[in-house]
Amino acid sequence: MHPDKNWRVPVYLAFDQPLTEDEVTGYRSLIKRRLNREPVQYITGTQEFWSMAFKVNSDVLIPRPETEIVLNQALALYDPLRKSGPFLDLATGSGVLAICLAKELDKIDIYAADISQKALDMAGHNAMTHGVSSRIRFVCGDLFQPFYDESTKFDMIVSNPPYVASAVLDTLEQEVKCHEPLLALDGGLDGYRYIEKIIKKSREFLNPDGWILIEMDPRQTEKSMRLFEEQRCFTDIRRIRDYSHKYRVVMAQKTV
């Protein structure tokens, strides 16, 4: 929504007013970008998520509605009566999961990690816009790498990692393959490179009874459930459907 609720009034009153040359040039530039199949979100610079406006550009993946499934499940698992440790948003991108968790759970400390410093800069900007920058620690590094030298463990890990198979990247819509960051899309040969690493390493960084929730391609969910079972330290392993009724999120709880 436009910040000024009455913005339409002057538009209606001046509907026959000719555009200035600068205004015409600006519109032509925007139209040219869209004709080049640049996503509207990058052109406007914003994307809505969880009824909040987030700044986005080509350094970060455009947040999708499916990622709200991760957030919904994380909030449902939160126990306000339990003394909680910090939460981790792994591969945070524009920061939507970390920021929404911080907005919804005011007593939880949040870590947000990403391999891209440019993505973290954008996430930091969004955190400041939504008034939660003091509650989120942004960390640059490859998955869990920044936490090996720390004693920090987490009560919950949420992640929307790259999970598109390298072989199918060229089949994606032009808006995606030509404009969104490859680093946030390419999950390796079968799309499973980062999911596998996260599942296998998460046991080292979760507190007892801690939860992990990972968004992925629906075709990767069965394999992920089996991989959690093979770790022999997870229980309550399940998968959750998205708004299209496809399995999208796999979650599991670490045993004591």
C-alpha cells in the first residue's frame, strides 16, 4: 500500500495533465527493464512477505509464499514457557525468516547467516527498516562454517538453501535464470548439495530437543526424511505441504 492513503486524489484531479519529459523517460526505462524480463520485484525494489514489505534487488532471491510455510511451522513449535536458546536462519538471503521470527518472538535472539555479504547487507537494511536489527546477529560464511569456533548452539534452525539442480537451471523462467542470483539457486548436480550438508551437520549445532526446518523441492523430501533417519539422533521427522498441496518443508527434532 502507498504510504499516503490519499495519493489517488491528486492523480484523479490531474488525469489529463501531460507527463513531463523526465517522467516519460522514467516510464520508458521501467518498461524496457520489464521487456527484458526483469522481475517486477527488482524493478519496484520491494516484495511483500508475511504482510511486510522487504527491499530486494538482484543480490537476493525474491521471497516466495512457500517460505511462509517454514515460518508458520517454526512459530507453531515455539514454547513460550521454555527457556529458549537462539534461533538460526541459515542462507538468510533478504532476511525474511530471521526478521519475521524476530518480529513475532520478541524474547528470542536470532542469528542470520549467508555466504553472500551483499545479501547480508540487504538483510541488514530490512532488519533496520522493521526495527529488529538489534536482535539479529548477521554472520557471513558458508553454512555452519562461522559457528565452528563458537560454543553457540541453537534451539531452532530454519533454512531455505539453494536447491535447484544445476542441469535444470536453463529451463527456468527467464525472470529467474537471467536475473535472480545463481548463488541462491544452484544446489549442485542434483540440487541436493546444501540440503545434505545441512542435515548431516545440524546435529552438531542443535540443542537437545531443538528443531530444524528446511525448505526444498517436493521431489527432495523423501530423500531428506531418510537422511534424517540415518543420523540416528532425530525424531518426529515429517514433511509439510505448501499452498499448492506439494510437500515443501521437511522438519525434525533432535533427541536428547
